[in-house]
Amino acid sequence: MELNVRLFALYRERAGQNIIKVAVEDGATVADLTDEVRRQVPNLAPPEVKIVVAVNADYADADVVLQPGDDICLIPPVSGG
């Protein structure tokens, strides 16, 4: 299945676009998606940085199974005080 993945802030800057298309197998999980995103955009985040994913406006754990049409967002780490 092909999913549209929205990127914000630092991830958007590193990818050079707001939305990327990511192809994953049916039954793919959030972990599968982030692995594929890292392959497509190698400079998105260092390997030690966990990419935070929201699916349909809720934070999603790595084992969440994705469905066609899911609204997926990658949220970069934030800092500040």
C-alpha cells in the first residue's frame, strides 16, 4: 500500500518537502513505516533518534498496524523550556 506521510519542522526541512509517499506491504506497522522512511530519506534522523509517529491524530506505538488512508505524521524531537 502507498501512504502519504506528512513531515513537520526539521523533518520537512531535511526531506525538502511537506509530504512523502511511502510504499509498505499490507499489514505493515509503524516500525516498518519508519524503517522505510529512513531508507528514503537517510538524513531525516540519526539512527539513535526515535521518530515519533502520529496515526489519525494519535501518537502511535511501533506495533500499530497501518491501514490505507491513515493520516500519518512524523513529529521531530522538540526542545525548549
